[in-house]
Amino acid sequence: MSLDKWTYVEAENLWMSPKGRATFVALDRKFKSKKSTRADDNGQFAVTLIFPPSIEHKPIKDALQEVVKEEFPGSDLFNPAKSKVKGLKNPLRKADEVVADITSKGEEVDLEGWMMARANSFRSRPVVRNSRGEVVDEDDLAVEAYSGRWMRILVRPATYNNESSGAKFYLEGVQLLANDDAIGGFKQTDGSAFTPVDDEAEDDI
């Protein structure tokens, strides 16, 4: 599967994203939005990725338009001014409208032209694999799956119509790729800085 374009996985009826950089990750445990007012909201697993300007998003835009027009006739997700259905939420939008002040390998990143995709799952945790295709242990996710890392995701475009309405990506799978600077905080340590110590041989303090 290509790392630089959206690919339809026909066997699973899912879309695989290009390689993108995570700006929000909740995979080791569920995240519950403070805005939620639903009594049955037990939180969600979620990933938000941003993609550089070189990525072509037309295939996934077309897939989103298809499911939205089926649920909301007369709607246009990417041209709200012409849409007969107003206020629809879009999981794919311009990154520089939401994200700011990030770095890559210590250098500032200009997000003009970048796009952002949000995906989540309210049910089970999506499978998470490393670049070799091996499943990542759940106990390692807090360290390995962090905001700032490069990833790609498997998603299912869908619609919703409850407290608000629009399109969304259901998160079905994640692949962890290259490491990079942490975004929005610090990357959690794995404690590898601690080297073996013969405590019994140390002088009393």
C-alpha cells in the first residue's frame, strides 16, 4: 500500500490513509470529550493525523461525499455555500485552521496546505501495528503511540445525525511509522535511561 495516497482496501471495504503525522492520539486508553453531553458516552479511541501538501485527497473526499449525499440529499460537504444541508461536520479539513506551532526534528513546520483527518472508535480499541506489521502490545501504546509520531490509519467513512450531524471516519486500524518530535507535551519515557545498578555495592547515603 502506498504511503503517499489514500488507498481503498476492497477486501475490507476500508480506506487506508497516506503517511501522516499524529497531532492527537488516544490509543492506550479512551478519551472523553468535555463537550459531550451523552449519558452513554464512555469515551473513544482516537487519532488525528495531518498530511503534507503533496498528498492528493480527492479519492477520500469523493468517498465522503458519496456517504453524505446518500444520508443528506442535496448536501455538499466540501462546498458548504452550495449545500442545501447546513452545518455538517467534516472529518477532513485544513490543518492550519486547527493546529499551530509544531516542529519536526527540531525545525518549525509551516502548515499551509496541510490537511487534517480525525478518526475515532467508540467501541473496541483498533488494532495497532508497527512498521514491520507486528501487533503492538497494549502495554506499550502509551510510549509508542504518541502525538508527533508518523502513522497511517484504516478508516470507514460514515455519517451521523444526533447532537450534531455530518461525516466521520470510524477508526479501524493504526500503523506506527517514523518517530518525530512530540506535539502538545512530552513523549512518555520508557525508562531506558535507567541502567543496571548494583545497589548493594553503593555506599550508604
